[in-house]
Amino acid sequence: MVVAALLSCRFTSRAHVTMCLPDSRPGLAAQAAHSSLSLDSTRGHVFVVHGDVRKFAADAVLMPTRSLNNPKWFPDGPPPGASGPTRSYFASSRRVVKVSRSLPFQGPDIWLGHLDGRDAPSDACDFSGRPRLQWFMEAARQFVYSALADLRSRPQPPRYGRAKHLIAMPVVGTGTGGARDRSGDVIARLLLLLQEFVLEADIDVALVVKGETMFSAAQALRREVDGAGPRWGELLSKRLCAHAETLAERAANEQLCLFLGAGVSIGAGLPRWQELLTSIAAREELGMSAEEVEQLSTLKLFDQAAVLASRLGGSESRLQELVADECSADLYSLTHGLLAGLPVNAVVTTNYDSLFEKAWDGAAAKYTVLPYETQPSERFILKLHGDVRRPEDIVITRTQMRDSREQRPALSGIVETILLTKHMLFIGFSLQDPNFSELAGAVRRAQGRGKVVVKEDERTVPDAFGTLLMLQDRPLLQELWPDLRFVPMETISAPISSSAQLNAVRARRMELLLDKISLDASTCTSHLLDEDFSGAFSANEAALKKHLSNFQLRLQKNSLARKSRGYAVVAETLRSLGSHNVLPPDRDVDETCES
């Protein structure tokens, strides 16, 4: 198989990679890396995100279309001030172009690409008239190297405060491009191309995949590619790798839930709490002097919010509107995307924005937003402090915090239940929310947190109800929360001039950690019976697929078996493994079990 040949390559030298992926332009990447604006000294990385590249926050993204008027890729029409080339611009050797923008914009640079296999030149096609896979790979290669050169030609740091530039692309050719039935081979070649690229270029790449089967195949293949290439130990310490494996196991066993704080949305350009309040204070309608704005930051956060409401004539509703305006964003971050790919059903957040919902939408997840929606769903996101789409519900002052706790006790009950029954993973949360402190205290009392576990060094510590991912170690805070496991990111030895830059490097470490958790938690089974991914199977998977396919064929030929009530369960299992041709149960279902 093509995959077997590709995975036989090793990343120990460029020569081996070039044999698999010729014409890789090493000179361009080397020159670009030399002029890098990256803060992080570790190599670039290929992230795999289950989501929608159209809503993804990055420095540059590839849209596989030749027209800004394509409603599939630009459902809201062309971006403001954008102008693209005519279709005739794309020649057989010129496959990508950057979209020009005449107006200021906050989003990524958009690149258009010619990936429509129906218009591939004859010399790029096989005897059947279909484009060879290398034709799709050439467009992908042109995008990553052209985007890299463009980013490095401008002295601009990475967007959204990242430590490295980030470019994103979908799995090209697998939509209307003409290579859907070769999706497994396409993903394998893309992963190898991108792995080669990040090894020589100081940049990160996100391969954004749509659909559960596509994500499953990508993660399965990445395990093979990672096994052939650089190890996770080059990116993360043994300590962080061990934490990733533990959290991934909890997620795979449906024991993990998420608690998202403001830090998660920083990667999408949204402010921290202090930045939010300072930005509102600086607005002209509040009439605050520069000195007053500076003095405001010396107060506690809730007191700052009270001052702002006072300066707005005592109007908390106007303050809520301003908060909603400051916290509105269209593109979700890499962190959102990585978290959306985890097999978790419960998410709690104090954030006002709707970015995690957008990430779940991109992953085609069905979910309920509590307390605003009532439709039944296995997955839900509980918004404790309100939603930008409902400014009147936003909680920002101390009074609103108290009223929210008293008026919606059921929400606190949900959080308490989660804390009692699941392991909570905290990301971007500072533990400063007084409501949460009360909830955690109630859980401690309910469980009688005298229970202990023995660590490897034989010390006994209180059992942890959750894990807090944090940028830096805070031992004094840990003393206040002995039943919460703190996982700080490592510091680095590279010279960094500011705490903001250091935090950017640590934030990237957290992204890498989340990517490993996502990879390790993936079951990688949703594509096993999908023929489109036959090129993605290892020898073991191919053997399993063969036996499962034979089993399905024999089962569906047996009319008596299809009359059994148990057949519906088996049929659903086959669908969950990627089969598209599962016959429904026979209408004459066996009723002997009912009496």
C-alpha cells in the first residue's frame, strides 16, 4: 500500500524524506527559518484539529477554491476589502495565491488554491483521467512554503501572541477535489509533507480535519508517522508526557470533563480579565482620565467592575453590553480546537464568548448550551457567567455574582455533581472565582476529603478531584488547593526579554500537551470500515477490517439474525466503525423477549 511505503521513510535525514516527497525547496525554508521571529527554540509541530478551517484563528489559512464567491468556503460572501484573481490566474504550475485586502482586518491571511481535480491538466492524471495524489500534494506544498516566505518577509510577530507563527489547512482534495475515495492516502502524504516542512521551518501547522472518520484516520496515521519521526520527548518533558497519558486515559474512559477559563480564549485575541476592564475604562463614554484608568487596576476585579458601572451612571446593563462587545470574536483558537476533539461530554466555563461552541460546531458535535437550551443531548456546555449573545445575563460585578448564585442554584448543583463523579481538567482558570471556591468546599464536605492516595515517592497526599494546567508554578496557591493536581509548563533556557514572551512559550507548551492528550485519547476506530480510508490502514488494522467486513457480510445475509433485537445494537456498532452499507433490522423483529 501507499501508506506502507510512505511510513517506511524516516525523518532522521532530509534525503530519506525527499525520496518520498520530491521538490521540497529546502533553500526557501532554511532562509525563512534563519529570519524567524519565533520565541520558542523547540522545533515546529504539526497539530491535528477536528474542526472547520473557515473558523480557525491562525496567521494564514488555505481555502481550496479559486474563487472568493464560492459559498462553501465563504458562506458570508468575500471578506471585506478582499480581492482575488480570476480563475485563469491558476496555471498548471501556479496553484496558490494570497488574497489581497484593502481594509484593515484581524483574521488570518487567506490563500486560495486550485485543487479541483476536474480541471487538473492531463499530464497530472492517471490512465483513468483522475489526478494523481501528487497533484494535490503539490498545491499543499506550494501553500506552506509560500505562506512561510510571505510571513517571514514582513517583520510582524505571530498573531494572537503565539510563540510561533501558525498556518492552517484542510485535508485537500477530499471534498469535491476528486480524491475522496483515497482519503487515507491523502492524509498520510499530507502528514509526511507537513512533518518534513516543520522540521526545517520554524513554524507550526494545523491540519484541520472535518468529520469523525477523517479525524480518526488522521490520528491513527499520525501515531504511525510520529513513531517514524521525532519523538514527543523532544517537545515535552517526561513529566508532561506522563500527565498527558494519564489525562488521555481518563478521557478515553469517559471520566474527564473540562472547566474553561478566560486563558483559553487569549489565543483567539480576546482579553484577560484585567485587560477587559482596562479596555472598557479607556472608552470615551466613561470619561476616565489616563491616571484614573491606571489607578483602577490597583483595585480587586469586582471592585473595578463596580467603579465602571458607577461611571456609566449606575447602569450595569450598559456595562454588560460593553463586556459583550469586548468579548465577541468569530474565530476560535488552536486551544479551543484541540479541546473540542477530546472525547468529553461535559464542559463548564466562566467565559462569556461562544468560541468553544464554534469549535464544537466545527467538529460536528451535537450539544446543549445550559442554562439556555433544553433539548436532550449527551454533550453540554454550562455557562456560569453568561453569554455574549445574551448580554443581560453577563455576570461581572459582585452583586451580579451573588444574584446569579441565589437565582440559579441548579447550575451550582450540576457543577457539584460533575466534581463528585468526574475528574475535572481546568484550562485557563485562575481559581479566583468565589462561587467556584464555595462549590469546591461543598464537594470536599460531601466526600470527606480525608481519602488519600500514595504517590510514587511514597508521600501521601489528598486525592485530587481535578487537574489544573497552568503556565507557571505557583506553590503557595497549591497549598490552598491540596486536592487539586497542579501541572505547570516548563521554563526554557532560551533568552527571553519579557514575561509576556515567556508566557507565550509556556502557552505553546500547553498546546503541545493538549495535542498529545487528544492523540492518546483517540480510539482511532471510526474509519475502520470506511473504504475511503483503505490506504490509511496498518497491517494489523487491515487484518481486523477484513474480518469485520466478512462478519458484516455474513450477518446481513442471515435474515433470522436481522430479526433479533440485538441486531440493532450490532448494526450501530458497525456504523460507528465507519460502515456505510449496514442493512436495517428486519421489520419482523423477534418479540419473544417481551411478555
